[in-house]
Amino acid sequence: MNKEQAMELIRKYNEGIASKEEIRLVENWFVQQSEIQQQQPENLDYLKVKQQMWLNIDQQIERPIIERNVGFPPSRKSIWRYSIAAAAAVVLISTTAIWFYGDYKNAAGPQIVKNDIHPGKNKAVLTLSDGRKISLTDALNGQLAQQEGVTISKTANGQLIYQIAPNASGKRSSEYNTIEAPRGGQWQVMLPDGSKVFLNASSSLKYPVSFAAKERKVELKGEAYFEIFHNKKSPFRVLAKGQTVEVLGTHFNIMSYEDEKTVKTTLLSGSVKVSANGNNTAKGIESLILKPGEQAQVAPGYMKVINDVDLEDVLAWKNGYFKFNENLQSIMTKVSRWYDVEVVYETQPDPDFKFKGEISRDKNISELLNMLDYTGNVHFKIEGRRIIVKK
């Protein structure tokens, strides 16, 4: 982004006509640059840049009169205009910082665009109980197969639906299907009982063709969001990496990737019981009951409940965007799954430095990397399907 583009973004933000993503970009810059300044107070050149940018903003945006009259509470309008001035300053600071720290955009930007990588999409493979594999990405919409009186169909919006035929015998099958969303993929499944499951990238779900009368049980690897159809006579159980989640009817998210140390179960509505299996049992704790808004964290010898969970953060992937409030390695792990890329670090990033931001999962990877790059704390290079992270 050059200076003219930055000023245009400031103008749109000031006039209230900026898009949601443009507003988020400005506000994310504001937070990130403030944190960088706090972490790098010895950077005198950066402070000089900031002071000069404030002077420039003073000449373009009228400062609130109330600032010159100490003792009176500022009006909402004054606060709003002051916030815009602050955000505008940050845009210019951020832009100047990019020029100041080696003109990264001019040097590396074109290379990133040239080697750009498209985002993930609706992509999955269904493995039937007889071993047949169906690429859901390539299959035509409509009926795919029929097993034990259950019809399996694909919809146009990337959903797999199981429907029990009206004339089915009522016999419950012990045969299982498995649906796998690979790296760079996602999928939705409507199970035979009417429950919905949203699979994130690099995730799989194993489930029976038709559920037993007294229990509904599935096995998850990776991450999924569940909307469980209520049936008090048949509890729904999810087995996921050393834990079992038991529910009757509720909405919840489970993150249980093999390369993550902790399994996280987050409840949105209803009630769930989380039980640790085997070595995961913590000292004196074998199970937890969650209330809406709470998250269970389970690891070997460790089990606890987190109360202040950001539900928007947890469900960002399911709602179609990334929401970051974490260190770079954690971010790039998510990025590698969704864009199906390998991440290589020339130098290990600071694990204590947190990036904050939001961006649509529909964007090419260059836009996401450029957003992270605007902090001035990290740079990227794309080589094929490898992302090289460097200072």
C-alpha cells in the first residue's frame, strides 16, 4: 500500500463509507502498531515517525476542541473524531514503517502476487462401508449411494445428506462411513438422525450408516462444529483424541488435531459432559459438565474449564473467516491447513508476540500474509506451496 492508497483508506474510514474489511484493517493496524511500540520503546526512529504522522494528521483532521478545555467530559462526537484521527495516524505510521524497514512491499509484494495460492474450498472424500471411495468434490449433485435403506445425497452447497427411506426395515446397521475433508478442504454432513456436522480442513468423521436405538456415536479427528438433533432416549457421543463428549441436543465445537497439545471443546448452547479417557484423566478429575460459553481443555494429565472464551474466535473458521489473537506459529498452523501449504521458518518467531486481526477465508494467501506483514514484525516469501517466514 502506497501513501495515496493509505490516505484514500483514511478518507473512506473518516466518511463512514469503508467496508467491514477496511474498517477491520484500520482498527487492527491501530492495535498492532500500539503493541509494537510498547514492545520496542528503544526504537527512536519509529517514535520520530509517529510524532511526525501525528503532526500531519493534525493538519488534516480537526482535533476535538474539548482537548483544549480540560475538566469537561468529551462528547461522543469528539471521541469518535479523535478515534478516527488515531486510526488514520496508525495507517500512515504503518505505511511509513513499511517504507522505513526496507520498503518490503516494493521488494517482496510482486513476488507474493506472482506465486499466489488460492484458498481452500468445499472438498472431501467419502469412504463407504464396503471400501468404495467417492470424491465429493467431483461427484454430481443428487443421490450418490444407498446403504441399508439409507440414501446418501450431495447438495449444490457442499453438503452430504443421509436420509432413511420410508420403507426401510428399521434394522440398525453396524456399518460405518467416513468423510474426510483434506488440507485445503471443508464439508458439511447431515447425519441419519438429522444432526449437522461442519468439518474443518484436515479433519475426518467416522459414523454409522444408521444410528443404534440407544446410542449415537461418532469419531472425530481434527475440528468440527456440531448441531445435534435432540433425542433424550439416545445420547449423542463424540470420541475425539482421548476424550468423550456426551450430549442430548446442543451446539458445540471440538478442536482435536493430532499436532495440537490440547483438545478444546467449546459449548454454545445446551449442556455437554466431557470425559477424559485413559492417560488424559487429570488428578481427581474424570469428567466436566460445560455450560454455554465455556470451554473444556483436555491433555495428558490435564483437564479444566475456561470461562472467558471468545466464541467468535472459536467459530470464525465455520463462519468463513480467520480471527487471530495469537502468536505467529499458531496462526501459520491454521493457514497451512486451509491453504494446504508447508510453512518453513528461517528464524523462530517470538512465541510471546501476538498478532490480532480478521480476514475472510475466501482471500488468496497473499492478502493474509500482507496483513500480517503490515505489523513490520515479520515478512514472507512464497515458493511453490511453501511459505518461508523470515524477519
